[in-house]
Amino acid sequence: MKAVKNILNVMVLLAVVWSCEENNFDNVDFVNSVVAPANVSAVFEVTQDNTGLVTITPNSEGASSYSIYYGDNTTEPEVVAQGESATHTYGEGSYSIRIVATGLGGKTSEATVPLEVSFKAPENLEVTITNDEAVSKQVNVTATADDALTFEVNFGDGSELVQADIAETASHIYSDAGFYTIVVTAMGAAIETTAFTEIDFEVTAILQPLEPAASPSSTQNNVVSIFSDVYTDIADTNFFPNWGQSTVYTPFDLNGDMMIQYSNLNYEGIDIGSAVDASAMEMLHIDIWTSENLSIDIFPLPGGVTPDDERFVTKQLVANQWNSFDISLTDFTEQGLPLDNLMQFKFVGTPAGETIFIDNLYFWKVATGSSPLIGTWKIAPEEGAISVGPGDGSVWWSMGAADVITRACFFDDEYIFGADGTFQNSLGLETWLEPWQGVDPEACGIPIAPHDGTSSATYVDNGGTVIVTGVGAYIGLPKVHNNGEDGMPVDNTITYDYVLSSGGNILEVTISGFNGGSEVWYFKLMKQ
């Protein structure tokens, strides 16, 4: 076992307390204001030699300097610049260290950091070791102990020691499943440490998907489906014809979502129930999950094809996730493969002997006159991505660079235009909430109905104008619609104007009429 390091790195993440005024979407007086520093944190380095020498390195977003109040009988703070550290010697005891971060314009944010200095060996060490429920061969370790600041884990496979704060989690992904001896060492400011040993802990691999693949969005009339719960598949298809293979076929049911499981894969075929003319299709879609990294050769096979005339495309599979591929059919036709009489599929795995799960195997094409909006969009995380003005090209208020940080929960909101005409706001666990929604001051929080993305919605793309219809459905800000800024559009319908650029990857949306005049809100979105 490696020697325990002398210096302990302790990261303490802090709740930030600040008194600065925040920008508000409803208030245009803060366009030129400077935002106080945010997300103050501090790194403690405590020498493990009974001296009580502590190195304090403060950090934040937007600060240029820090005043460090040591929390003992030292009366004057020590001032350090961003990126610099201060050292101080403490006796045994508990301390509250006050850090004041100063940004441009003199605005400040402050946080109080608890520090415990003890020269006793850690006591009452309790350790929890578990296999991760979602990541294959990942083990998570948590530890608590009195008089300890950090703990270090030797995972027993020759890898580097992993360190974490007491009560936090240290994680490691093993190369192989099996039994390992894990040693956890708790450390404080004392020379002495306390260790815990777990002998023959079993590391397990996740050998099957825990979540289904993403649901397809193409409509049935633009699809020829071989296997998918979403579409009508070609009848009488045989997913395990006797071709002399060593592969084992098992239908796999994941909470009602059926999949194809091929175990001990060397090669495997599918006999399609009737001939497929895919010459009018554009893409071949397939979702594949595997617990190991491997490559797979995908063969669509015409009737009567000889081995010398078979053509394939190779895809690399990443372990423990769904690998979704939309393969252009020109990748096959450019090799000379005809598509008007397909009768079979063949899959060859390298290396042989692994297990794969297949879902959503189908040919598809883009619907005639389909919308260029189809896909997932997010507000561009940049200054000026949102603005409002009188409609003459000038601006009353514009999103500032600091807002991209403070409103991170807003910039990860998704606006999803489906190929079938459906529209969805996907807001995740949090979004930006404002006073008109009953949240004052405005802040990140759990989405509030009806603007929480749970209702069904649709859209109509009229080329330069898009109409979104549905309870709580919106683009940009939920409050803004054609008749006001209260989140209550007439007939739950909002009309937006839009312009596409950068090859269809930038979407600039405007909406007017909300104040009964020519005023305009502007939103810039990026395709994901």
C-alpha cells in the first residue's frame, strides 16, 4: 500500500451568501450593472504533522481578490488575489473562517467556512462500500469519522489512491469484475490515521441496459420497420434463423419495452418476413447496447446475395450506453449494394463472444416538406442571446455574460420539435423562476405548472413563422406571448417569427405584440 501523503486536500463547497441585487427579466434598469462574485469556495491544505498549519486557497466566479478572516484571535484579515493562497497556524479546535470575495465595482459576496483542527487520530470510522447501480464495475465508498477531514481509498487493483472529504463519495471504475481487498484510511491534522479493510469485496458488472433507447420520432408512413415497439414491424420475421452460429437469441423485456438480446455473438442473421424495397428510404436506424467495447459489422442482405457480394458498415460500440446510429443508405449503395429486394440482415461482432441488445431497427426517410426546426434546441449560452426592445433595432435589456452562469438552470432547458409535429419543453429538475410565478426574488427552482413541460403540445411550421399550441408550451420565456407577459396566451397558442442560419443550426426567434405595440422579444437558440 502506498504511503499516506503528508498534505491533505480538502475541498469544502459552500453556500454563498451575498447581498447584491440580481438582474431581472422584468427590470431593464440593470443592463449596465455589475454582478457580485458567485459560488465562493475554498480549498484547505492541512499538514498531517500535528502543527496545525493550514493553507487556504479561496475561489469564486467573478472575484478579483479575497479577504480571509481566520476565525481565531487574529483581528485583521489577510487579502489575497484570485488564485493565491494564505497560510495560518491553528491550535486544536473548531473555527469559522469568513471569506469575503470582491469583484469589479467593489461588489462583494461572502461565505463562512467551518474548519475542525484536531491532533487526535480519527475515531468511530464507519465505511460504506457499494456497487454503483448505473455504472458497470464502479464502486462507491463513503466514510464518516470523528476528528477526520478526508479519507483515502486503496481499491486493491493497483490503481492510484482516491481521496475524498469525509461524508463525501470516492468512486473508482475497475477494469474487471471480481473480488478485491479495499482499504479506507481516515485522516485529519494528526500524524496518526485510522484504517478500515474490506476483504474480498465483489465488484459486479452491469450486463444489461437499465433504461430503454430513445423513442423514435419519425412517422409510420416514412418508415419500414424490422423491429420496434413504436412501429408496425414486417410480419413473420425470424430473429434467430439457423445459420450454424454460436450466438444465443433471447427476447428481452425491459419494463414492457421489448428488445433483441444476442449473447455469445460471433455472427447472427435476421430473416425478414417479406422482401423490403428500401430504395425510397434514406437512412437505416439501429440502437445497440453492450456491456463491453466492441465493433459490429451491419449487413443488409438482398435476396440471393453471395458472400462475395455482401456489403457492410462497421460501427464502434461504447460500453454501458445506448449507441444510436442513423446510417446513410448511400454508405451501402456506394459499395454497389442494391436496396430494392432486401431479405435479410447479418451482424458480426468483434471480438466474438460478447452480448448485445438491439432495439429500433428500421429504414426511414425525411418527410416531404418536413420542418427544418425538427430536433432539440437550447438558448445559446452567450451574452445577448435574449433581449427586449422597442422594435426599432435598439435594446432596453439584454442577457449579460454573468447571467449565463447565474441562470445555468435556464440555459439547459430544451425545446424539442418532433418530426410528427409534436413540441415539448424539457426543463429537467430546475429552470429559472420569476416573480410572476410567485418566486421572489427570482431563482432556479422546480418547474411550476403549467410551464413544466408535462402537457402535450404541437407546432405548425409555416416557413419563417412557427405556431406553438399547448398548455404551458413556449419558446424562450414562458411569460411572453402575443397578448401579454403573464404566461396565459389566448387559446394556449403563441406565434413566433424565426430565421435560420449557420446551416440550420442557429435559430433566431422573435415575438411581438405583448405590449400592444411593436415591442420585440428576441431569443437565439442553438441546435443540439
